Amino acid sequence: MFVPPPCGYICWESCWHEGGVVLGGCCLDYPKRVDGVMDRYEEKKGLGILFDHRSARFMSLNPVAWEIWKLCDGSHSTGDIADAITQIFEVSGDQASEDVLEVLGDMESRGLIQGNDSSKPGVDARGD
């Protein structure tokens, strides 16, 4: 089972946690989609499409990335998402974790997701 970092998503610059994940200098524990991004899944093509109104850019998602995107609702931890990918696509936990980290890192770098510490008891938006 994948274990996300204990700090939530707010870390500074070269943050590293043993057994945790560092993406773009931030730890994403409970990733959440940002407002202003429309999504649609083309069943026949097996392709998800995101449109970011802020940048007027499109992003296409394969089925794995689409499932990851759907679970970025702020209530699923990074570990929950990796566990779901393991079950849905019948892949190893290591493979699912690797895929989740890659997709979340890409989405975070494009400003499509952010961390959501508010779902963790006793943690405010600053990570205190």
C-alpha cells in the first residue's frame, strides 16, 4: 500500500519525506481539482479531455489519468488514489503509485490540481 507524506501538501522547496511524495516542491496529500477546468470523457475513444478556461488550454487523458482525475476531489488521499488504480486496472501497487505520481505531478505543474489539507482534522490551510 502506498503511504503519502504525513505533512499534507504544504512543504517548502526541497521537502522530502521518507516513503512520501514530493511534487514540484509541494506534497500533494489530498489532491483537489481547481475551479475553471471542464472535463469530458469520450467513451468510444477511451479519452478524457480537460479544458482549462484560465489558460484556454486542452489536455487529453488516457483511461488511467482519467480515473486519477476523477478521484482528485479533495477527499481521497494520494494513497487512496493509488489503491483504486491498483484495483481498477489490476496493476501492482508499485506501478499504480508510479503512475499516480507522474499524473499528479503533471497536473500540479499545469495548475489543474492543488492540495486539500482541509480534509485532514486539525490542519488548517497553512499546514499548521
